[in-house]
Amino acid sequence: MTLVPQTALAVCLIADGVLGSQTHDPGAGDTHGRVELEIITPATSDVIAIDTPSAGIVTTARRIITHLSAAWHHDTEFRPVPGQWCAACPVARWCPDAANTSAPTIVIDGVTIDARTGEVLSAPGGLTARAEAVTGVLAEPPADDDPTV
Ligand code: SF4
């Protein structure tokens, strides 16, 4: 749920009875269910299932969503926040606040990561589990680069 927060959101929606309601009344739907994440590669297909009634799952999901939404949830000014992500922004050429950057980076939870190597370039608030997971994936050499093969 940390690496794919959409699954955490799905757990929260099920736990709050939002899905399956015939009355458009949040809380009227079924509060039991399962979230499935299918990971497909050219060679495999794996399904990771998360049972929402499991102990601690909903609490963990709410913590993840709260962490990810806290900064913008109370935002009433909507000021631009330029940064490394401006390099991939489709409106950067017209944006007066765009940051001048061309480095291929990824920003996860405020942690700036080199998209080519997985190196952490800055982590002013510390390294989060989600950012650490992304750096781990990027730092792994592709299977084709295995020197033992
Ligand atoms: S270029 Fe402007 S609109 Fe795009 S991400 Fe940067 S600050 Fe936001």
C-alpha cells in the first residue's frame, strides 16, 4: 500500500462503505471486501490481495492516505510549487514559475531521486518507506545485466 497508494485508498473506500451503496449514502455500502493488485510482466502475472477486514490494514491504509494528502488537504492558496518535477510538466513552457531543470529525477514524498540510478539526491524530511522502495527498484540492475549469466 505504501508503494502503490491507490490500494490504500481502495481499502479506505471499502472500509467506509462507499462502494456498493445503492443509496449514494457513504457508509451504506458493504464494508467487507478485498483489494487486488495485479502485477504483470512479460513473463509473469501475480495478484497481491489485501483483505480489508484484516487487523491493522485499515489503520495502515488511513495513515498512508493521511500522510500523502496532509500537505494539500488544507491548502487554500494553490500556489505553484516548482521543483524537479517541472522537467516533465506539460505546461512548463508557459509557466512563469517553472523551475529550470533538465535532470531526470523523481520526487516521492519530498525525496528527490535520480531516475537513472536510484540515488537519493535530497531528503529534507528523511527517507520514507515509499521513496526507499522506489530507490531500491531503480538501483537494481536489470536481469539482463546479471554478470553470472
Ligand atoms: S512548470 Fe509550473 S505548473 Fe508545471 S509543475 Fe512546475 S510550477 Fe507547476
